[in-house]
Amino acid sequence: MAPTTTPRLYTFAAGDAGPWHITGVRTVIGEGLATAPRLDIVAGVGDAAGVWALRGIASNERYVTRPEKQQLLALQPPLARAEARSAILIPIRKSAAWWALTQDERRDILEEQSHHVALGMRALPAVARKLHHCRDLSETEPFDFLTWFEFAPHDGAVFDELSAALRASPEWAYVEREVEVRLAFDPR
């Protein structure tokens, strides 16, 4: 029997197909994304024939300490929970100044100054998330990260508080492009 592997490459494809109904596309900073009726998430290389397709790789956590990782694993609920019928995809591109920093300098900004991990933990277990790295595919990808958030509709305020706190942090001075794609699970 062949070993099973977890897919790492995902394509988020906006168009006419997919189980997620796009309820809104908001440009936070920089260039936006075109609106489309549906979003499909495909393991591997998806169809780029739609309105837009963004690719990212699920990878290891890069800026957490061992205790933070253990706490995240203990608190983070799985994706695709039956009650998690709301989702938000946030593509982000950071500036060249961010990428010129060393990893420990980025960790200092992310956690010591901005409290990114701590803020995220406050939203658990209401909001589940998965980070996809685009920059690992190519520096020419339109975004560096795609973060997928899922939650029950009644937990929308928890997500809104989290995103507002993160956007007010020192880390966000390095964001040059961010879009917020709001979705509702509707497999038709």
C-alpha cells in the first residue's frame, strides 16, 4: 500500500465554480482583486481560467517558539468543521524592507512588538486558520501569504476583532498589499 501524503500546494480559484459563495471583496491596501461569484480550493494546481487563481504552499510554522506551537496545536480546531460556514481569505504582500530583515528581526516585530501569535491565540478555538506561503513558489507571485480563516457565522465578531488588532500593529507597516475575500459555505 502506498503511503498517503497531505497536499501542500493549494490553488484558490475565483470564478463560477466552488463550494464557497464570495459575499464580498475588499481592498485593504494596494491593488485589489476582481470580484467573482464563487471560490474553489483545489489541492495542487487548479484551473486558472477563472477570474483569478492564487497559489500557496502549506509549510512549517516559521516564527513560533516550541511552547507557542504546542499551545496552537492544543487550541486550534480543525478546518472544515460543520459549523464553520463562514470563511475569509486574506492575501498579503509585504514590502522589500520586510524581506531585507533577518528571521529573528521579523520574529521580534511579529511577536515582541505586534503580539501576532498571542492575538491569534485569543481568537481560538472560534477561528481556525491555515497559512499558505506564496513566496516559496516564486517571488513573482502576486502575494507572499494566503491566510484562510474559518468560523461559525456567530463568531464573525471574533475574527473582526483579531483582524483589527493585527492591522493596528507595527507589523502592518510592512504590508503593501492586502485584500479581504469574505465567503459563505454554499455547496449548492
